[in-house]
Amino acid sequence: MSTPGDGYGQQGQPGYGQQGGYGQQPYGEPSYAGPGGQTPGWGQPAVPTKPRNGMGIAALVFGILALLTCWWLPVVGGILAIVAIVLGVVGRGRAKRLEANNKGVATTGLVLGIISLLLNIVLSILVFVAGIAFLNFGGGASVQQFQDCLSQASNQPNPAAVQQAVEQCGQQFNQQLPGTQPEGEGGG
């Protein structure tokens, strides 16, 4: 049974008398207000979001680092190149979706990463081939003789004799390397 006071608009019940005015969101509803609590009206531009340029810039930095390190640290240069390639692709994707405005920077990082990776591959192949050639043309035996000579040199009685024996081992190793000629046999 209801009492005469029960009805719409009473005791927390939603009713016609409790509707908010225009521009007000009901409690718990998401607000679409911009900065300062103002909602953009018709004809007012929405506040633009800041471009997210971090991926493109990171791709460029990693691409430069990869290119610099591929000459003397090929493994590190290869890893940095792969990171630059991935970040460059992500940065270009953001630029395509208009989330970033540095497509050129991301592209440069991507290109530097690709160039660095290719250089790493070529340099690794050259080092591998040179190592195989060195071992095939007698370099392995020369290295073994050098190690034996150094172990004998460390058995000398005093430091000056050890130093002299080490120098003699170095000279002997240089003469035994493949492709070198002993002194006096040059065809000058």
C-alpha cells in the first residue's frame, strides 16, 4: 500500500522533477568536458592532443647508435639496428594514424637501422671468411706455436728475461703468419 507522499521525485527515486538542465551530466555519467570544465559546443574545435613522437625519435637515436657501433661491436650494432627498425615501423604507423607528426624522423631511423643491419651482416660474413682463410693457410699452427712460446717464456727466472722472451715470441709469430716474408727476402 502506498502513502500519499510516495511517488515520483521522492526519496531518491528518479522522476520528472529531478531532471538536470541542458549541459549537465547525470551523476555517474562520463563528462566530455575539455580543459577548465568547459564542454566544446557546436563549431568549437576540440582541444588537439599532443603528438606522440617518442617512437620516431627513439628510432633515429637507435639507428645512429647502431650505425656507429656496427663497425667495432657487431653484435651490439645488430641488436641496436633491430630495435631501430622496430621503433621506426611503429613510429611511421603512428604518423600514418595522425598520432605523431614526425614521419620523416621515424623513416630516417628505420633506414639507418636497415643500413646498419645490412652492414653488420656483410661485416660478419667477411670476418668469418677471413678467419676461415687464416686457419686454412696455416694461421692455426702459428697461433698454437705462439701460445706454446708464451707459456715457455713465463718460466724464465726474472721479469726482464720474461719480457725479452715474450718479445722474441711476438717476432717469431709475425714471421710465421701466412702471407708474410722473412726479412731480406722482399722483392723490392
